[in-house]
Amino acid sequence: MTPQDQQQQQQPQLQSIGAEQVRDQDKIHLVLSYISILGLIPLLTVKDSPFVRYHAKQGLALNLIGGLVSSVLAGFMGIGCLLGLAVIVIDIVAIMKALKGERWNIPLVTDAVAKF
């Protein structure tokens, strides 16, 4: 094994797609960011990655806003169920974009996060 190969093995694995670099240890936190209340875990534990904190805040806001609105609309002919499904689809798309290193501005949600 050459010294160059040893250096490559010692360097942390980074996935550089898009504008951000996604570290291997951040991938689980990015997924947790968009799973309901579990978004608190990366928000409270990850201090060294603004990218993870961005997605944790956005995921919590998305699930909070989506959950409240779908609860209010639950009695109106299934609109609440459809909204709940829409939030799940948006969560999945957001997870995929986060793992690719993209910051996705979700309408209304990103604006709400920016205010706090």
C-alpha cells in the first residue's frame, strides 16, 4: 500500500454533490431531521454542522405546520388525510435532497423557519 493510499483511507469520507458536503456521520441526522419529533435529536446534538441544523429546523417546522393543519382539517372530507400524505411525500423528497447535499427551500416552511 502506498503512502497516498494510506492518506486517502485516513481522511473522512465526504460526499460532495451540490453546494454542500455531507459527512458520513451526518447522514443519519439528516434522515432524523424529517421524521416528526425525532428532528429534535440532530437539532440538540449536532453543533458543528450548519447544514444539519438547517435541515433539522426545516424538518421540525414542516412536520409541526403540516401536523397542525392536517389535524384542523381532519373532519373535512379527508382533506386532512391528503395533507398528511403530502407532508410525508415532502419529507421523503427533503431527505433525498439533504443526502445529496442540497438545501431545499420548502415554500411557507422555509419562511417560517427564517423568522425564528
